[in-house]
Amino acid sequence: MVRAMPTAPPSLYTGGGRRKYLTAQERERFVAAAASSAPEVETLCLMLVWTGCRISEALTLSMADLDVEGGMVSVHCLKKRRPGIVREVPVPLVFLAKVRQVHSDRLPEDRLWPIARCTAWRQVKDVMIAARVGATAASPKGLRHGFGVHALRSGVPLNLLQRWLGHADIATTAIYADAMGPEERAIAARMWSPTI
């Protein structure tokens, strides 16, 4: 009988205690650095920032997956056991207008970013370097984790965040409540009344 090796529970920190997510300040710097990139690179970076999707999920998106009037992106879940699972993630209307403008030459079913995953990863990494994001968090996964922490910090209910990230188990989503430092303080500040 073959036994599976035990895996460590999901965490926002490495075994050495280093943060795996972008802070609010790093997200702001990343968005600013993306604005200095080629328009197609900027829209890819912003798609990761605003949806929290995986880079491989972003690379499957087409114009048909954007609901510009409704302010939604339909993300095809790639980690589910069966095909055809889609989650809708709300995004700013101004962002969708930018995507539509930058990718106006695409047919509705054409991929927005017809590039290889490793090319996209390198493009995002270059923007991370320009934004001076800490080494451990400087990856597309760091953006996904940053999206989760930012959503909870902003008061998004855990069940909505679970849906937006495409998690099957809410326990996976709950790791975003484990943020420490400035993020933890911002979450705590929401419960303090101004009279205390």
C-alpha cells in the first residue's frame, strides 16, 4: 500500500516566516509599474490584481469572457476536476474599458494574451522587480494571495472571496484571515468605534 506524504497546511508565510502576498503598498507600486509597461502587459498584470485569478486562468480569457456593462470577468476554473466550471468576478468598469480598448483588434473568442505561460510569468516578474516587491511575494501567486488579503481587509465576506477565488473548501480561503502586521491592524481597525 502506498501512503501519501503529509502536506503542510496552506499558509500565507513560508516555513521561514516570509510573507507570500503583496501588501497594499506593494500592490499600489505594482499597478503603477504596470502602467509603465506595454499596454498588453499592463492589462495582464491588472487582470491578476483585480480578479485574483491564476496566471494560467488569465491566459485562457477572451473578449467573450468580459461583461463590460455588468463589470464582471468570467474566469474558467482550471483546477476543478471537470471542465466548464466558471466563476464570475466583479472588477472596476474602468479596467474593463481599458482591456476592451487595448485588445480591440481581438475577435470575441480570441485569447486576450496569446502568449505562453512562462512568457506571461516573466512579464509579471519584470513588473514586480520594477515595483520593488519583496522576493518571496514577487510572483503571480503573490498577486493572488494579495487579492485575498486585500479583499478581507476591505470587508469582503469569506464566502464571496471563496467564490471569486474558486476554492472548493472555505478552509482554503480562510488562510487570508491569517494576515499579520499592517494588514492585521487594518482588519482590526474596522471593528473599533471612533469613540473608544
